[in-house]
Amino acid sequence: MRKLGLRLALIFAFISIFALAACEKKPLFTDSTPTPGSSSGATPTENPDYGGEIDATPTVPVAPSGMPTYTPTPTSGVIEVLPTGTSKTETGIDPTGVPGVEPTGSIVNPDENPIDKAIEVKVKALTKNDYVKVTLVPYIGLKLKAASSDDIDAAVAKKLSTIKEEVYITDAAQLGDYVNVTYYANVIDDSGEYEIAYSEDGISSRLGSGEMILGFEPTIVGNRAGDAVSYTYTFDPNYPDERYAGKTAVFYITINYVYRIVTPELTDETAASYFGYSSAAEFVRAVLHETNRARYESQIWDYFNNNVWADDIPSSEIDEYSDFLFNKYYSYAEANAYKYDGNIEKSIASLFDGNYKNADELKTYLRAIAKQRIQNMYIMKAIAQNNEVTLSEDDYMIRMDKYIVSQDSGEDGVPFEYNDYEIEYGVYTDLVMEYIISKAITE
């Protein structure tokens, strides 16, 4: 039974899907250049953002033979890195070690070909009593470049832009401002003036949006909260409601209030109210950490490009995951076909920037995504296994929840139900990237 079979029922969230082509021994990500690591002459340093000491002692990788199955071992709930050549047992460290398991320990030399130091690691398949063979290159001591001050400023501004505050104003309303009004309208005909419409509650609209009846906006612009204004409007003779067609109406409007939606400045109060940090400085530090983490991960994937891959992935796993993705997207396209006069192909074409025009093209595309994501999942698990980086049950659930929360937007707004492959990928990517970054040289 798979790890999450008893833990996950129907968890709904949104994901961003990697649009990657199907491959056997292909790049993890296309159109990127591998980033070389640091020189072999580097000295041990501390990573200020993530902690951990750099191991500058070259270690010749040993190709594993008869790799044992890797399963999460209950620990104290934190990442645990065991000494090279040892394994975890129920009673603690096994001094006899595990033959054939030795983490790559040398700092990557930019003048060397990483493939020359590649090793193979066998990882237990998720759904079958079989193994997936993963080819790894050295990844300890990678040289990673931190985000610039401009990058951090942009990241802070982007975070702040998600906040919108309503600021009520007493100045005259202008185009772009929001107003809340109540009104009633009277029609004038040969029999006199009589009421045809009114608003019991205030209605809000942005001036310039064109949402109000023709004539509302130019009448309101230039007036203030509390003002009462009116204007006369003559309906077109061909107006669809014959009660008003060709007739003249007078609209009486009361402006209840005027407000603008603005992004607040970064202050201690803003950081606390909207982001849960004790101060603006703490918020900026968190953004710095998050931005660097994303930047480091991108560079690590670039380095792995063309150098790391997985073989012997069970085809049944790719079939299951690709069917899962196809059913999700096709169901979404069916549910939204009404927007395209019931045309399912037009609805499919609305997904992924219109690159896929029918069900067959969509299925081929999603199978490529499924294959790539499962491959990446096994690559992350292989690195964890190769370095004896373990997960407790509690830590697994914490990282799972963290991953789900992080996926706050879906591809084209399509709701998504997580499955075992997606969760395993998210959990082990978070774990392994954290480990590699802690062993990196950052600058």
C-alpha cells in the first residue's frame, strides 16, 4: 500500500504544472545551461541563510550494488544527516554501515565533466516491488549565486502588491476612484413624472469601468461624498423594454462615499497585519530567504540538466498519473464548454495558451508532464537515499501541508486533486533542495 493511501482522501488545491516534453535520458528542464560548481580548491564555509558546513574533502563516489530499500525512519521530526557509511536502525546508528552507499562529497570543479563522477542509485518504486535506476552527478558543494538587492526589492514589492486597502477620501471623485451610490429614476411622459427604478442598498462601481448606466459616471465625476446630483437621460427608441423606449428619465443620485484601492507602504503594522511578522525587517528577511531559496533551486535544476535522469520507471505509474491529469483537465474543459457554444475542442484550446486543440493532443502533452514529474520525484528520492537524509512521519506531514499551501494557483485556474505522485514529489523536493543548499557555497 502506498504511503499516502491511508492519509490522503480528496485534497483539493491548485498546482502549477511543469510543461516539459517526454524523455528517457533527457534534460530535467529545457533551454537552460548547466551551472558549474565551485572549484575544488574551495575551503569550508558556512551558509548564512541555511546553515550547515561545506564538506571540501573530495570523496570518490562508489557505485552502489544491491541498494537497500529506502523508507522514512521515525526520528525527532527534523532532517537528520547520518555519517557516511552508516545507516539508521531502530536502536540508533548501525556501526556496520551499508555497503555501497556513499554520498558524493567532492566540490564540483567547473573544469571537470560531472558525468565523469556519475553514480547509479536504485530507488524502490512507489507502486511496484521493483527499483528505479537513477543516475546522479556530484551535488555537494555547488556554488550558488544569491539574489541581488534589486531582486529582493522587486520581490518585496510583489508581495506588497497582493495587498489592497480601501482608503476613503473627501476629495472630488475622479476616474479610477470607486464610489458607492443610491439612486432612483423617474420617467417623464404626457401623464407626468413617475418612478421606474430605485436602489434600496448602495451599489459600488469603479468610475471609468462602464458598469453603470450611461450618464452615471460623468455626472458623479467631480463631486464628493454626500453630494446629491441628477441628470436626464433619453432612452433609444429601439430600447428593448417598450415601457422606456424613446422616453426621457431623470436619475437622482446620492453619493454615499468615495474610496480608492491602494497598496500600503511597508511598515511594522503592515507586516504584522497582513503577513504575520513582528516587524517590517523580519518580513524582508523572510522574503530574502524565500527569494534566495527559489533562485538556488533554479540553479540546482540547471546544473542537473542533462546530467541526471531516471531509468526503468514502471509504465503503470506514468499511465496512472497521466490518466489522472487528463481526466482533470478534460473534465474542466467539458464543464466550461458552454462558454464556447458547447464546443469541447475550443474549450480544450483555451487551456495552456491554446497549444493543444483536441483531446488527443492534450493527452499526449499531459503524459509528457506526468513522465517528467515522476522522473524528478525519483531523482529527489535517490539523493535523499544516497545521503541517508531521513524523514519522520510528522516531518513528512508538515512538508506535505507546506507544499499544498504553496500551490496557491492552478494551471489556467483548473482545480486540482493531489495524488500520491504529486505529494511525494513536493515533499522530497523540499527536503532534498534544503539539504543540497545547506551543503552549497553561496555568494
